[in-house]
Amino acid sequence: MFLNENKIVEKICEFPITLGDLSESIFGGISTKNGLLHRLTVPEGSDSESLYLCEGLCKPIILESELIYPYVSGAFSEKFAFNSSPYRFMLPYDLSEKGSRKECRIIPPEELKVRFPLTYGRILEFKNLFDHDSSPLESADYSVRGRKLLEYLNTPKIIATEGYRLQAAYDTSGNHVFEDGCGIVLKDPEKYPYVTAVLNSQISRLFPSVCESEMIYSNSVTPAVIKRFPIVFPEDRLTEDLITDISGYLMFLHQQKYAAGYSTANWLDELTGFYEQISDLLVVDAYFGDGIDPRLLDALEENIHPYAGDMESESDESLLSVLYYIKQRILESSNFKKYGFDEEVSGILSLL
């Protein structure tokens, strides 16, 4: 199939199922009138759960860790998994269970002073020194806007952000706070790995063109826009299962890359790139149905499987060895060189 971009975009626009159809809720991030009050960093090398750096006051501070959450910086777009970044976000709110959502209540100053005196003292000091305001502390001094995010805090979700292009990471604990981007809570939790793979695939490169063709000119990671993202599921269960399993591999591999930082070994980059290439091939085929060589599917089906047991119980080195072994098994499959994985990938992805 050789289609120009306009024909490809036209075809994508015809797909009936969208991300909005699959989602329980899609929502934007937190907004605050004073980001330097809420955003914190963890000192390099610190293993304390209560020591942070206040950028506004340029000093280390100690706060109650119960009110501190990991923060996803909009400046860095991450895919499949989140970096163990030093950024944190202070939320002086009470959260209570209400099904999958949380009821959120800002803690008033008089209660905050008794229950969380360190946080109370820090907010008051920030107000006095940074804002040059000596009036008594009020809830409005540290409130945030973003009711939906608070309702779904600690609920597993995909967080989609946009750097040089749309990317998505699966927040398994659901406790990350973000300002720029979208939180996506799916109706069916089993679909998270598949949808994460799709949002990170080559298909996402075409989404801006899809929006333009539908006369949508807003940022592609606003809730009203991203809910229009067309989601296609493969006709056969095998392909969907393969994409789901590989997405799980990539979540782990990206965690390893982020942990290694700039010292990432070439073989780890190559291993991650190999599985991303397979994922892209399978996702693009699900959308356009060119058909993948059955022998390649056989090789993937034979070697790619869900993790057996609990991933958390395995050592990182053991899991990396398994994924490297799986890659070698696929590359060494019978007649593999004859039907050329690289050529097949290049042929389908060149359409995009």
C-alpha cells in the first residue's frame, strides 16, 4: 500500500473509536498562581523523605512527606515510564476514597498548623519573604486548580505530554502531579499497556495532521483534543497481546534507561530501540492492515510472552538478560534473514 499523507490522514479520520470512547475521564493538569511555592526538588544524593529544596527561597526545607507528590515536569516529555526525577509537588489537601475517585478538601490554615506544622510554617514564610505579604495565612494562599486530577490522584492513569511530539507514560501508582499535559483514566484497566503503546507509536506523529483536517487547531494534549485520538484494535487477539506484552517490556526498559541517565549503555539503547521498532510495526499494521509476514508473527508469538510472576520480585539484571535473550531468539529464528525484519519495518513505517 502506497498512500500519500493526505490519504493516510483521511483513512485515520474514518476510524470510529476514539480515546474518548475508551476513557472514564480525560483531564488537564494542576494550575497554581505560585508554582515556586508548590514545586520542590530533592537535593542530589539525599535519601531523606522529608528534606527538599525551595527554589523560591533558595534554601533547604523540611516538610511532612504525606503532602508531597512526584511531579512530572512539562519540560521533559517521557514515554512508557517515568524518570525517577528530583521534582516534587506540595499539595496541602486531604484526600478520601470515593470509589475510583478521591474527594479532595484543602486543609484550612488553623488545621494545617496543628497537623502539619512544618508545611504551615514554610507556606507562611514563603508568603512573608517571597510574596512580601505579612497578612494572616488563608487557604487561597496555597490552593490549586485541577479538581479532576485531585479526584483521580492515586488512581492508575496514562499521562500524555508533548515535547517534540506526543508521548505517553503509564503511571502505575497514579500519584504523579503534572501541570502541562493530560491524564487519561481508561474504563478497562487491561487496555493501559496497549493504549500507551499506540500513543507512543508512529501514529501519534500524524495526529496533528488529523486535528488540522478536522479544523482543530488547539494543543494536541488538551483534553478536548486528545479525546479525538483514533484508537484501532487489531482484528486478531494475537497482535493485541503482542503489543500489550511488548509495551510492558518497554515500560521496564525505559525505567532502566532513566535510572542509568547519561551513562546508558549502547546495548540498552539498542535493546529498547528493537522492541520499540516491533511495537511500531504491529501498531501501524493494526491501523492499516497491510499484513505482517506470518513467519515474523510466528517468531514473535513463539518468543514474546507476559512476564511470569511478579516483575518487582525479579532483579533488574535478570529481567534485562531475559529481554536480551528474547531479542536474540527472534533474530535467530529459522529463516529470519530471508524475510528481513528491517525491510518489513522500513516498508510499513515509511508510509508515515
